[in-house]
Amino acid sequence: MADKEATVYIIDLGESMADCHNGRDESDLDFGMRYVWDKISTTVAANRKTWTLGVVGLNTDETNNPQDAQQLQGYEHISVLQEIGPMTMTSLRGLKSQIVPCTTSSGDAISAVVVAQSMIETYTKKLKYNRKIILVTNGESPIDDDNVADVAERLNQNNVQLIIVGVDFDDPEYGFKEEDKSSLKRRNEKSLRKLADACNDGVVGTMQQAVEELVIPRLKPVRPFKAYDGPLTLGDPSKHASALSIQVERYFKTKRATPPSASTVVDADRSAFTQTQGFDDEDTEMGGTGFSGVKQMRTYRVDDPDAPGGKRDVEFEELEKGYQYGRTVVHISESDFSITKYETKKGFSIIGFIPFSSYDPFINMGETGLIVASKFNEHAETALSALIHALFEVESYAVARYVNKDGAQVQILLLKPNPGIEDEFECLYDVPLPFAEDVRAYQFPPLDKVLTVTGGVLKEHRLLPNKDLNEAMSDFVDAMDLTSFDVDEDGNPVEYAPIDENYNPVIHRINQAIRARAVDPDSPIGPPAEILLRFSQPPAKLIKKAKSEIEVLVDAAEVKKVPEKGKGRFKKNTVKPLSGLDIDSLLGESKRKTISADNAIPEFKQILSSADDHDVIESAVKQMGDIIRKLITDSFADLFYPRAAENLRVMREELTNLEEPTLYNKFLKTLKKSLLSGELGGDRREMWFKHIIGGHLSLITNEDSEVSDVTEDEAKAVSSFLSLMS
């Protein structure tokens, strides 16, 4: 069961909270509410009914609390703004409208703590709760501290944690001290610290530190999730008495974290679609605008010459499953579909062992699990401990077949022993291993030698690093070492980017944006926190320190700047060789005028690279177009379709770079008309749909090229088979 929490925020709304101090351009109230809104929005985002909170206003113009209703003295100008309960977006909106500065400064902060403690005691009774009171004030209103000892004793009896966050409160440990502090505020700080010190779990801090720490991402606390509970076997216990069976439990050690997902909703007032977090049915309001959920609907159509428009709708129940087998579709009925499913039973069995040296860590397939003995089972603990130590002593891993429940997919796990020598915790760690179909065996040439066509091996070659380059690279790697670049509080070298300080910027940036929009949908979202970008670039000090090694490496590797690839109206800015030689002249090649079908793509590119007027480009496009049309016409079935599509792709790419989309679009429209009319040797529609549209070779739109006058809708219309052939 999730931990129950009951938190009451006491917010000082006194007249002095509207003032700005210490060079800030925001009031004390706005400054303090940055901390409060962050805490409340985090509770709302958690969406746990057991995480409850209430809000009490201090120094309000009115008085609204149970103690005053009982005609008790000293509880004036204290109002319960929200009773303790689950926090929703609707209540957050209502609360925000009440958090405004008032015109009084005579409320007692300690009396407000009594009101909050009474609210918690009434709501939680004697049940198990994490109870907390958070007081936010600038200490500029009078405080009666005569009953501090009694209030602290009552808080201790109910196990209530008191947190006092003061605006511009002195904090020697943090290093902040307010100059020219009024005598009233200095006296109030002492009274509040006296109350916190009398509590078992009291804390007093300054708001500056609290606000600064808001940028530190808060990791979501998780409870252990049991993925498997059952026997771990070695052999078959049902057949062999010597088989091993240990009752174990498997938990996740690492789990991939993902950003919060969004759902599509519709603005009920504006009828506009937007993306936002999901809400409960009773809480569908954000920014004063109602939202409604969107249901997805899908229709299925088939060709039917007798139906209006040549299409007929079919129901989902009429559909059948078919599997592509070559160029045909094999139908498997629903009654026979069970033959395609591999039946599995829940189980966890060791199928063999491999030595440490035979395993390569790069074949890990996913998240890590942790295997321990079942609770309160001494026999299982003893047996699993013996297995773990045996594996460790012989330096071997176990390989196991794992099915977490009946009908689930089979996983092959590698079990690594952890004998608890260093951390005093015995367990087996596991990672999934790949099947044969998961492995991609790519062959690459070696980096330390060159193989000649005759089978010779060259250790020295212009493509291989020489001794100077190897030494320069080694020195550069050593100079950029991060393992001891940072320093701790005592000045000792420590790792620069430890894993527990390296946060996922995507997850926490989205959470930051959601909280900002939840609290104030009209204000702009602030920039990403610096802590999220801390490790996105190498540290400047380290780069400066390694400058000499970088310069030596640049010289040894003969690094030269590559000229930028330019684009022109009629001619590309071709990259000139660093030697300055004219390669075309050396090879004896003059400017080409014609394109041959056997070498169409290189010759087409060569003509365009040297084109100096529009007529040359137009002639090259016409020649390439004729080659494409001939390939399609001469193709037996779809034999030459891929070659024709590749030529078309090059034409599209080159004309896009030359800012001549009109030539390509004109040719493609003509080609479509020829394909669909049968001019190119019969029915060639497969070339259009599979290779041209399927290969993303449609018209060049204004999103692909700024000079194109074709929109996306026009391109889709031309791509459609039902569009007019024009």
C-alpha cells in the first residue's frame, strides 16, 4: 500500500508579503509561492488519493478556523483556505485565486501552526500517516511564543514534522544573512527557531536555498515490484530426485524511465485539438477551458465497382488475418490462429553455465533483474547462497530460461553471482540475452591493418595511424579523463559526472513544463534548469587544460577544414581538391553533353555540376526522364522498377539542391499520366504506388524547397490514384 501523507501549508498573506526585498523584482509572496506551487503541483502530478494536503492562510483579512469559531483567543486573521484532502487541478485553480496579499499583519504564526495541527489530527485520527506542516512567512508580523513548549509537545505526540521556510531568514550553513533586519523580524526568527528546536523533527531554512534546490530533479520513489515468485530449478524435480529447486523472488534492479505521456483532447469551447496531460472525469478543466476526451474511430473500405464511388465500407468483424507469403497472402482463420502462438508455462530453470571469459557485455538486451530467496524460507536462503558462492568460486555465469507467467514470451537470462563480499548482499543479477534472430553480424575492415586484394597484410599505410598519431591520441584521451576531474567539499578529486547526478533532461524538462502550465497556463515556460544541461558539453576548464594535447593531435592527424557545400541557381559550388589540381583535366574528360543508360546517375550528376545555364539542366532532365521511361517500358514485370526509382530519386535530389523543383514536378506529373494510362507497356501502377509514392518520390513541395509553389495538399492529391491525371 502506498504511504499516506497529510501535509498542511501555512502561507503568510500579510501586508508586508507584497513588498520586494534584497534586490528582487518579485514580492516576498511570489518568491515564497515558487516553492509552494512546486510542491503542490508535484502532489497533483503524482495523482495519489493517499497524498492529501490542506492550506491555511496567515494574516488574512477575514478569520475562518475552528478555534476562532469556539471563541478561543489568539486565532484572529487565520483562515482555512482548503481543507485536507486529495489535490486536483480544479482545487489548484481555486486555491490560486485566494493566494493574494491582504491588508493586515496581526495574525500569529504559532497559532496558525496549532490550527494546522488540529486539521491533521482531525483528518488522520490514529491512522498511519506521514504528517507534515510547512510554514512560509517573512516573519514581519507579531508572534506570541508563550506556549511554544506546549505546541511542540502536541506536535511530537502526533508525530508531525514542522518545516519553517522563511523569506530572507538567516542561515549560517547556507551562507545567507539579511542586512538591516528589523528588530521584530529578528525576534520572530528566534521564536520560530525555538519552536522548531523543541520539535523532534523540526527544520528551519531560508527561502533562497529552498528556491535554488527546486531545479534539482526529484527522482520518483519506487517500491519493489515482484516480477516472479516461484522455484528456480536445475533439472526437472518431477522426474529426478537429484534436481535442484529453490524458491526465489525476482525484482527489477533497473527499469527504463520514460517521459509522461500525453493524450489527445478537444477544447470544448474553441473546438481545437491540443495535447495535455490526462485528467480525471471530474477534473477536466485547465486554464478556465473545458476539455473532453477524444475517441478514435476507424473505418475499413474495399473496392466495389457496384458501390457509390467504387468503395464499400466493411465492419471490423468481417476482417480476417492474412500473412504475406512471397507475392501472395495466406489466410489463417480465427479458429486456426492458435497454431501460431507458442504455448508457454510459468517457469524459471537453469539450462547451463558459461565461464566469465566467454561472455561479452555488449550482448545485454535489456533491463537488469535481481533474484533473492523467498522471505522467511531458511532452506531457500541456504540453497541460493550455496549456488551464488559456487558460481563465484568457479568464475561462471548461469544461463536460465525464464517465463514470468503462463502464455508469456520466453526469455533467456544470464545470471551473475553477487556473493556479498563488498556490499554484504547476496543475490543473482540477471540480464536478457539475445536469440539468433536478434543478432546483427556486420563485417567491417580491421582498423589496425590493411588487407590487399592478393591477401597481403600491410601494417604501414596512409590509412593507418602512425606512431606519432597514436601517441597524440593517447595523450589527448588521458588529458580528457573525467574520472577525477571534479573536486568534493574537501578539495579531493572525484568523478566529474557520477550516475546519481546525471539526470535525463527530456523527462525533467517535460515535467517542468507541465508543472508550469498547471500552475499558470498564461505565463511563459522558463528555460531548462542548468543542472539538466550540466553534462551536455565538456567542461570548459578541461578543454582549456587539454589545449596543448588537442593542438598536437590536430597536427598529427593533419586535420583540415572541409569546405562548405554550396548551392547555386544553376551550378553547385563543387569542392576543390586541397591540392588545387583539376581532376577532370588530368583524366582527360571534357564537359559531358549526353547521358548513357548504362551509367546514367554519375553522368547526370556530372552534367549538373558543370551546368552554367538553364538549357543544359533542362536537357539533362529530359535525357534522364527518357531513360526512366524506357526502363519502365522494357521492364519484365517489376524487374527494372528499382533501377528506375533510383534514377528518379537522384533527379529529385539534384533538382532540389539546384532549386529547380519545377522541372521535376512537371516530369513527375507527365510520368504519372503515362503510368496510369498504360503508355509504358501496360499496367504499371505498381511502379507508381510501391516505388514512387512508397519511396517518398512525390512532388517537391514548398517544405522541401523554398522556391517550389506546390503545397503538401497538392502533392497528396497528385499522389492519390483517384486524382485526375493532369
